[in-house]
Amino acid sequence: MGNEQLVISANETLVLADDLGLRDEVDKKLLQAWSLVQNTYGEGDSFRRLSDDIQDAYMYTISDLLDSVRSAWRELERRRMANR
């Protein structure tokens, strides 16, 4: 092994930064969705005591978070395939 250096272009640096941003976004959104789901079946049936409108809004929020994760994941996969 010599003194090989990893040289990354400015464009590659931006792509890596974008990928890390997307990965952070995926992680954040998954954590938020997981936290919301945890509250639906915690102690007792407090979630089921909420009004139907609130339950619906709660579940739509989880769905929106997971849709965001799905979109970000697809973008990461698209970039991975483009950089092969």
C-alpha cells in the first residue's frame, strides 16, 4: 500500500452532500413516523378515545411522512444507479 489519495471533485462532493442530506431526511422522517405509531398503541386505548377526525389526521400525518421517506429513498436509488 502506497500513499494513495482519494480525490473527490467538487461535483462529487455536492452529490455526496445531497445524498447525506437525503439520508438524514429519511432517518428523521422514519423516526417521526415510528414515534407517532408508538403513541397509537401505548398504554391503554387513549388513541381510540380521540375523535374520528383527529385519528384520521394522525394517520394521514404518518402516511405523509412515509410517502416522503419513499420518495427520498427512490431518489437515493436513482442516484446510486446513475453513478454506477
